[in-house]
Amino acid sequence: MGNPGDEARRLADEAAFHFAVGDERAALGCLDAALSADPACFEAWLSAAEIHFASRRLDEALAAAERALRLRPKDVHVHTSLSRIWMERGDKTKAEHHGAQARIFGWGQQLKEPETGSGDLA
């Protein structure tokens, strides 16, 4: 049998595909299987947060996003998701906090990445 983490990430990718083509039930089934294989699969928790958010299940979205946050507290995407969830829940203060965190971590990533291109404007 393969690595549970690899299997969980494969299932999370499959869930994203199902959701993209409009099959939410299959997407959530894949995510349940992913999290059974590896409860620490960040990608599955983040995908679950996004699917629940898109379906207006804000409590489930928040719970999944908070699990993802515990796994990767400096991830830009999870802070962006939390910002959107909190805004929809009506808590502007928490939404702004997570939005600011996303910007800070995004800037940090930009500083770590080498510039692309030659830098010439001509």
C-alpha cells in the first residue's frame, strides 16, 4: 500500500475535479476518503473549506479552514479562505485580521522567490 499522505493528496485533487464539474457529492466523498487516509492532509481540509463555503455551509467551512490553519498557520490560501468565511459570517474584524495575514505571508513568499525575467524594460 502507498503512502497515506500521497493517497490523501491524490483524493483531494480528485475532489477538486469533481467540484469543478459540478459534482459536489463526489467531491465531498473524495475529501472524506482523503481525510480518512490522512487526517493531517492540508489540501483536503482547505478544499473542504472552499466547497462548504461555495455551498453556503459556513459552519462546516469555518471548521475545515481552522483545521487547515492548524496544519499550516502561515499559508496565504487558508488565511484568504478564513477572511472570506468571516466576512460572510459578519465578523469584519476577524475577516480583516485574516486578510492582513494573507497579505503579509504573500509578501514574504514574493521576497523569497527569485525575480523572473531579465529586469530589462527595453
